[in-house]
Amino acid sequence: MPRREPAPLDPTDGRTMRERMEAEDYYIAFDPDLSSAMANARALARRYGQEYDVDPEAARETLRELMGSVGEHVDLRPPIYVDYGTYITIGDGTFANYGLVALDVARITIGNAVQMGPNVQLLTPVHPVEPVARRSGVEAAQSITIGDNVWLGGGVIVCPGVTIGENSVIGAGSVVTKDIPANVVAVGNPARVVREV
């Protein structure tokens, strides 16, 4: 299914930059409200990393404060990197090894029992191809959805707007540029389905 093109930046439409971002339309990334929210998320992510080994219960509470929703028995090994955190939902029993990058300019939904290797990147931002617009700080985003029981190998990159169906496996180092159906193995750059599970 083709992705919706973001609405162009129109400062007269009455929406804040956050409202435009949440609608997956073009917005100005260095808006003061958004910059403040990003700074808060970085501070919480750092605190989570500091607490992870010394006070696991405090780390869980910090993770719940950082993320939009966190299920039971979630284990994200620090460091983790997010834009806001509040646009990320994580299901029960999900595990991510070291170095997860989840840039949640749009919603990132991670299902139950998802396994992620080290240095996985979930990247929602979309930047204009046209250089003048890109230089001006205009960007948009497209949501990412990871189904239940998906396994993302180490170094997998999931691009904006992608959905990965339940039980699927994405091979280490793959770049997922398009939706992947349920119950398959996909590998490569760009990732292609090589067999059913």
C-alpha cells in the first residue's frame, strides 16, 4: 500500500510543530517545544543506563517514564537512544540487546516477545530530497510496526513506514525498506523474503 505524502509545511494552518509531527506531516525539527522534549528523553535514557545494573526496579520505573507504554518483563540493554520515547509502545516479554536506536518522530509499535540483536535501528524520520528544504530543518515521519514474536538480527535497520508481520525473522545487517509479511525470513539490503518460517 503506498504511503501518504506528508502535507507541506504551512505555518498558517494553526497547528503547532508537535501537532504537525504527530500527524506525520512536515514540521520544523528544531522547534523549542520539541527540543525540550528531546532533551528530557535523553536525560531519562541516560538515567536508565545508569540504573540498569545497580537498581533494576528503578530502571524499570525510568523506562516506563521514558516510553509511551512498556509491557511486563521487558529488557532493553543500555545504552538506548530515542527521540522522544513517548511515541514508543513495547509489548510483554520483549528484549533488545545493546545499542537500540528507536527514533520515534512517529509512532513505533513493538509487539510482544520481540527479540532484537545489538545495534538495531528503528528509524521513522523522513527528510525532503530537495536540498534547500532539507537544509531548512523540515522533516516528517512514518510509523513503524513490529509484530509479535519477530526477531530482528544484529544491526538490522527498519526504515520509515515499515510493518513487519508476526513471527518473521530479519537477518543480521538487513535494511528493511518495505513491509514484510508474517511468518517469513527476510535478509539483505534491501531485505527480501527468502523463505517461510
